[in-house]
Amino acid sequence: MPVVDAPTDSILYALASHGVTRRRFLEFCAATTAILSLPQSYAPRIAQALEDKKKPTVVWLEFQDCAGNTESFLRAVAPSVGEIVLDVLAVEYHETIMAAAGFQAEAAKDAAVAEGGHIVVVEGSVPTGANGVYCTIGGKTAVQILQEVTAGAAAVITVGTCSSYGGLPAASPNPTGAVGVPALVSGVPVINLPGCPMNVDNMVATIVHFLTFGALPAVDGVGRPLFAYGERIHDHCERRAHFDAGQFAQ
């Protein structure tokens, strides 16, 4: 493993243990700076934050979901540095990928929550109908779990359209009373990364921004980060002129 001058519990040290060189690390910092729409002068600040900061504790909850956001990441065939960053986060609870189950899994979640200051990632909408019985884990409803886990969290990141706004489960007639996470969480910063699935690079950039500046990125009127959702792809398409002129293939 390359020798690095960084704390053993830092992200930089973890990256080095995965064979990531200093050069690749700095390239990642520069790319993340660009994704966040920040001046390149911020790249050294991001690099410093990742060198010094402890790996953030993450509790990943899944409710009414297809695990598409998780699968999108796990099925990557050529992991980037950004994906490795996700891999070395201190993910203390994630039903799909953790080895523990039952009481052991619940104990890991409870221990992470007890420390506080963790990042909560939520995948899937939350059923509120019939007192929440449509989704129960360990004898608790999704609503109860969400409120318990987010109570002492530093930030909440919703991944995918379902957790952001309700998605497919919330479609009419919505028999389970499915809603997005923001409708149930208060007192904690929440940011939405909608999509089916969400873009992994946007998630990495959001976490890096939080570690660097101690706050989530600026958001639009529906809670999405402006750096990723501030502009429409359609407006910058090289074929936009043909669209405006009404020139369509027949």
C-alpha cells in the first residue's frame, strides 16, 4: 500500500489502501470540484478535507424500493475513484449489502445512531397508510425507523425518485399512503437526488461538499442540488436548434 501522511481513519488513507495514487486522488478532487460547479481554486480545499476528515458514518435505509440505486452502484464494471469513495464510507447499516441480519443488523444500526452525527441515506418511499403496516422491519414501521434514525443525524440524502417524492408507490390510487422522505423529516438538513436510479457521481459530490464545507449544497425549490439539477440537459443539446426550428425525423 502506498505510504500516505494521513490519519488511518481518513478517506485518503482508505483510498490509498485500495491502490489509489496521490495523482488519481487529486484528479478526483478536481473532477468533483467541477461537478459541484465550483472554481478550480476550491480543489485544494476539497483535497485537504478528504485528507483530514474521518470517514463519515452512513446508515442506509430501504423502504418501498426496488434497490435500483443500490444495484446501480454494485453492478458498476469499472469502479471510478468516486465509487471507491462510496465503498470506503463507514456504512454501518445497509440491508442489501451487510452480512449481519436480524438482531445483529438492528444492533449495528442502533449503535451508529446512538453516536449521532451520521449521514442517513434513504432509498424508497415511506408508506403511511393503515398506521404504516405496509412496511415493517424488526417490528417497527418505516415511519418509526425513519424518525428514530434521522433524529440525531447530521444530514439526510434521499436517493432515487421514490424516496425524494414518493415515486411509483405514490401513484394513484396510492393504497399504501406512500410519501417522500421530506414529508416526514424535520429539524435535519435534507437533500433530494431523484432519478431512477440517481447518478452516483452526484451522491459522491454531495457527500464531499458536506465534508468540505460542513453543509449540504444549495438546492432548488424541490430540494435538489443546483450543481446537478440547476440546468436542463435539453437546453445544452447540440440538436436543440433543430428542435426549436421544428425539424423532426419523420
